[in-house]
Amino acid sequence: MNNAQKLHDTKDFCSRRRRGKRFFLAFLAAAAILAMPRGLRPKPQQSAAPARGEGTTLEIVVVDEEGKRLPDVLVAVPAFRSTTSQAGTCRFSLPPGRYSILISKDGYRGRRVSVGIRPGQTTKQRVKLQKLPPAPTPKK
């Protein structure tokens, strides 16, 4: 066997060995996932849109300290944003679950509230915003 043939055989052996390593690592990863308890396994990605018949409506009503409804308030639910109507309300169609909602308006202290919604129900959440005190005027 000459030197060129030995070199070729060595390269071929290393290539097969690398392929074998990759297969072995992929096998170990699959075995590890299958060995996990069901609750810990990675879940397939779900779309944000609710399945037909499972949708729920979340209605947010934003009021000031006196109970008057506030228009044009920014309401943010994960992946969605809206502003309240002149009546101080906005609606979201969401799948059932628990959501953290951020409510903010210029001149008011923003709020974050957590709301749980159930399948097939309309959940109404009333949120009161507190007016911020006026900014101090600079002295001359």
C-alpha cells in the first residue's frame, strides 16, 4: 500500500467516524426527549388565533379616579395592541388563558393587570387609572 492510498483510507475513516458521531448525538437527543415526563417535553408551537369554537372575548373598560371612562388609552396584550374607544372600552378575541395587560395614557400612571379568561366566555375587566400630579414649574 503506497502513501497516497494510506492517506485516502485515513480521510475516508475520519469522514465515516464524523457521520457516526452525528448520528449518535441525534439519537441521544431523541432518546432524552422521549425519556422526559410528558409535562417537561417541548410543546409544538401554537398559533395566537383561537381554534374555532374556543375563542373568548376580553373586554377592557378604563376609567379615571372619578369613574369616568377614558378614551384613547393604550391597551397592550401580548402580541396585540389597541386603544380604547370614546366609550373607554376595547375588545380582544383571544384563546383561553391568563394574560398580563399593560394599560397606559399620557398624564396617568400606567397599570399592569393580570386577567384569566375561560373558553366561550366574555371576560370584562375594569381598570382605574390614577392621574399624575402636574409637573413642578422651574423657578427663575
